[in-house]
Amino acid sequence: MKILYIFGNGFDLSLGAPTDYKHFLKYYNTLKSGKIDSYIEPLLNHLNKKQIETWFDLELELGKATSCYKKVDDFLKAFNDLRRNMTTYMKRCNDFLTEYINDASPIIVNNLCNFQKYLLPNDLYEYERKYGFLSKEKEKLEFEIYALTLNYTLAYEAIQEQCENDIRLWDVDVLEKHADLKLYNCKHLHRSLKDKGFILGVDNETQIENQEFVNDERISMKLIKPYACKSINELINKQCYEMLSKVDIIIIYGCSLGSTDKTLCSEIGKVLKSNNQIVLYKFEYDETEYENDDDEVLINGKYKKTLIDKLFSSGEINENIRRRIHIIQTAKMFNDENNNNNVCLEENFKKILSSITSKK
């Protein structure tokens, strides 16, 4: 069986790295707490005035922040400063990821192909009906794991480093059966910390508020993600989307799939309409939503509808596609259930913050 994971920031957060936007903004404000350059001030003031919760909110606000500038050069200098400091911050977060993965790799690796234990009974029935994993005749299972990440960090690569070969082979237990697991190299849609400059920005020109900037090619190459992806490496961009149609199961884990990810959502939707993949979607939920046994079915339906609305235009969805979309309801898929992840995030963030305040 071929499985594609699409990882978003929620994956890094689940492994204890404080990679969410609110932590980075606090870090960036701490860096700029003294006198700052005049070209940075409009962008920073704009971001601080907004109630930004996620990275895709930041990307939308970058498009709106263009209206705070008269000159493209000034905006790009501010944008580049933000991105440089994001790189430094993410490198620190990557250190925590590597440390955690070195200690917890057995948990992470086993759950890469044990996702079915987090499905509701009805969803598990549909999954089993297609793949028959519970069948006694299947004594051994084989998994090929592929990964497409929206993150800049190198968490998946750290998992691979636990093995020796380019195509890694693991022995794992799935539903009390022996399974072989091969991990293939990860594709970074928006580049990674290994690259010189990662991709950050909006999905299309309509999300750039300053219309005088829209026709400037430098803005397109820096700020419009699909254009930036193609201009930097069109082959990688093409390979990322081709992976969608070559697998049996697509697992979307920790991705908000906001309005700046419309191109990716569209590609996933196209594949589901033309092929027969199953999609599993892991959402971030508030545990207080669950008050009785019936609630989880209703909440599942709500998040399933949310995903469908992101992937398809009105009228595109049919019952065949709907039956192939399932929800994963757990915050503990890749971390130790005994750990308080929120405490871990805050402790790691304090370490990063103290490292810059001590230099002042």
C-alpha cells in the first residue's frame, strides 16, 4: 500500500517544536524591541495590529501589508528581513524536533502506518472494506510511505536518519500483524531550511492589496507562492503534485489548508475526482467539544464538510467521493501520550527567547 502524508505545521507542533505563528511573532518583536529600520516598521505595525492565529493568516496579511508601502523596494526589504529571521527561528525549532525524534522514533514510525486505530468505527469499516487489513489471510503487510510537507523544518528527514539507506525499511506492527515499512524521501513544496530562501506568501495576485505592486515581477517571484514555486524549481513543483495520483491513501496531517493554499487544495480535489484514493484528515479539535458519545459523530461530520468545502467547488462532490474522506480524531498520533505537549512547547520557546534576550 502506498501512503502519502501531507504535513503542515501541526506535525511539528505535535513533536514539541514551538513553530506556530504566535511564538514567532513574539520572537520577532523581541528582536525588534529597540530602534528598528524605517522600512520594517510599517510591516511590523501592521502585523501587531491584526489578530493573527495561523501562518496562512500571516500570508494573507503580507498581501494586505503591501498597502502600507509606496515603494516595492521598501516592502521587499521588510519582507526579506522577516523571512531571514523566520529562518533563524525555524532552525532553532528544528533542533528541538531532532532531539525529540531521536528519542521517540519508534512511536512516530509505528504510527505512520497505524493511523487506522484513530478512525471512528464507521470510517474504519469503509477503510477495511477496501483494503481488508483485518483479514486473517493477510499475515504480512507492506507500506510505502511518501511525504509532501508545507513545513520548512526537517522533521521527516530526522525520522529517516534513524535508518541507513535512501529507501528506508522498518519492521513495524499494524493491527497485530507484521508489516514492512519503506520511507521515501520527502518533498518540500515551499522549500526547506536546506535551501537558500523558502517560499512564503499568498496564493494569487487578487490577495495583494496594493494593486500597483501586482505587475512587478519581483513581487510575483517573492510573494505569490505558485509562481515562486515554478520560478525556483518547476520540476519539484510538478513532482509534488504528481505524488497525489500515485498513492492509495492521502493523509492530511496538521494542515489548516487556508486560502493561501488554494492551489494545493485544487490539486487534491482533482485527484479525488479522477482516481479512487481514500483521504484521511487530521484536524485540530477542542476536547471540550466532546460531551457525549454522539458528539464525536457530529463533530466528524462538521470537519468533513469543512475539508470538502476547501477541496471542491459547489456541486463537484458526489457520494462516492464523500465516502472516501475520513477524519482522524486525535492529538496524540505522533507524540507520547504521557507528555503535556503545551508545556513542552512553552518550555522550548522560553529557551529560544532567552537565547536572544541574553545577547542584548
